Amino acid sequence: MNLKLSYYALVTEVVPDTTFIIYSTRSGRTLAINKKYFDCLTKGEFDKLPENLLTRLLGMEALAPYE
């Protein structure tokens, strides 16, 4: 399945160049991730994310199918 960062996912940097918070407006859930994984998200390199992180992002609807 091809994925993309959801239009409904808001991202804010809480610690410069270290920690990012993703808030899904669809589910109301948040998740803190480090810069390494944030860079993978912004580049669309979802295959480089750990399986448990990918599962959490899908579960909170921060990722959406890419058509």
C-alpha cells in the first residue's frame, strides 16, 4: 500500500532538531517522534520506519493511502 502523511496530521517541533509532535485531527491522538523518523515521514520513506511506529501512525490516522 502506498502511503502519505495525512492532510489531517499537524506537526510541531517541540525541541529544535530533536523531537516532533504529530497530532491527528481525525482521531484526536498525538505522538512524539524523533527527528530521524520525522525526516522519513517528510521524505515519504515509510519503509524505513519501525513496524510498531508505522502501526501507531496508521492507527491514529496520521497516514493515509496515496492514490
